[in-house]
Amino acid sequence: MPTNIKYATISSGSTLSTAIDVANSDLFGLYIPIVNSCQLYLQGSFNTTSGNYARIFSSDGLADWSAFTAAGSRCLPIQGIGIPFASIKIETSVAQTDVRTFALVAKL
């Protein structure tokens, strides 16, 4: 299956990324740039209207999906959570001190 790389940006001083269209793809990996140490969350929506985004619950049913990341780049597989949404955003628990660009690798 071919892959497609999509990008999301979090502006300096913000905690929420731009929207990523993930319709018709199977999300499977996220490249995280150097960020301020934080908790990452994913928000999903059935369209790109910003008021419709909500945190995605984890597949174990215990809490919101999240991943901790410290200063430094990392790659994070996101298999198994099943993203049935048309659009997602990346949320950080801490406002970023610089522009951050995340790369999302999706199977088509």
C-alpha cells in the first residue's frame, strides 16, 4: 500500500495544530519534532469545522488517547486506535515556544 505524508503545524504559543485530512486513510505513524516536554493528544472530527473537534478516547476505554514526549524528536506508531474520523488535530498539554511541524504518515 502506498503511503502519504501529511503535515500539521502548531504555532508558537499555541497547543493545537492545524487540521489534517485523514479521510480514506489508515493512520499509522506520527513524526514528532523537537517539542517542549508535554503530553500529546489527538482530537477528531467528522469535518473540518473547528468547533466539532473532541479528544479521541483510547481503545482500552480508560482515558483519552495520549502519549508523553520529552524534548527531542521521536516517531510514534499510532496503530490500533482506529481513526474513523475525516479530520484530526494534534494537541499538546503545554504551549509550544516555537512553531512545530508534525508529519503524519498514512496508508492509502
